[in-house]
Amino acid sequence: MKIFQASSFWWFSFTLMFFLSLDFWSWEQPVTLSWLNLPPWVFYFLGLQITFAFALIIFGLKFWQTPQDEEQKR
């Protein structure tokens, strides 16, 4: 897809993930335990980290060009 090669898409994606990782809306919430006796923010953090890992993989595969990739396009 062409959108994965646009630098503005990656700027927006990584900026959004950064602001989501601040988690400012739940700073003053009381600590409660949920599934596996873990606080709910742990699952939010895991989901965000998995999203970040996939974004980095796609970014590395689609956006970064190596000299060999440029030679193959010619």
C-alpha cells in the first residue's frame, strides 16, 4: 500500500502512539485488580506495545529503503 511509504503517515502514527502511552486520563484512578489479578493498565500497556512493535516492523519493511532496494527499482 502506498500509505505505508508516506512519511506523514508514520509521523502521525508514532506521535499518536506516544500520546496514548502517556495515559494521562487514568493517572488518578484508584488501583483495582482485574483478570489474573493485574491492574487494567497492564493490558492497555501490552496492547500498545504490540501495536508499536507491529508498526516498527511495517515501518522498517516498507519505508526504509536500502541501496539494494534503490538499485532494484532502476
